[in-house]
Amino acid sequence: MAKRESNHITSCTISWENTEDIVSVVTKVLQTEIQVRLYHSGNLTSGRIWPMSEQQKQELYNILYNCIEDWDCDEYTVNESDGNHWQFKICTQRSCLRTVCGTIEPPPHGAEIKKMLAGIIGEENCYFY
């Protein structure tokens, strides 16, 4: 538990982009809310914020702590790409604890995170992997 206390997660950012359509989506998980912003050609086209309960936050952040420990590499890119690319950052207030990126395949715990976020923001707003 000392490791978790010294590396207190305050946010996580999942960036997804499709290079063929020049579309990107940035999902930020903060302490009390989840923000999703859609960009086209670098211009913000829409954004929305969903509140997150303390229980949802604790469940999600517990998974994120597991990610830091279980991700065995920083690159989850596969050779066959559909033009999609994602980047996942887990941060404290002062620094980034872990950054991983990839294309089609999610990182370990990725499907679990997507399922949990979809329960809060809806499947149609989950642009990850």
C-alpha cells in the first residue's frame, strides 16, 4: 500500500486517433468526472463531461494501479493497423507514472477499463482500442 500512497493517481488520459479520417478523441478521467472531447483536423468539434461517483472512481483507480504494475511494455502496436492509434497516460499531480501506446490490441486490463468507462459514459463514447 505504501507504493500506492506515494504514487497517488490523480488522472488518466486516453487519446485515440484515426489518421485516415483525421479524427481524434481525448478521454480524461479526473477525480470527480470524465471528460470526452472529439477533434477533427485538430479542431474541437464536441465535448461532454460525465460525473463519477466516489465508488466508480475507487474501482477505476484500483484497476489503474494494477495497470502500472502489470503492463510489461510501453508499446502495444501490431503490424496490421487500421489507421487507429491510441495512447494511455496515468498521472499523479506532479508527473506521469506510465505511458503506453498501441494500435488495435488493448494493453492488459484495457478491456476491463473500457467496460467500466462504457458503464459511465456509454459505449458510443468509448474511443480507445
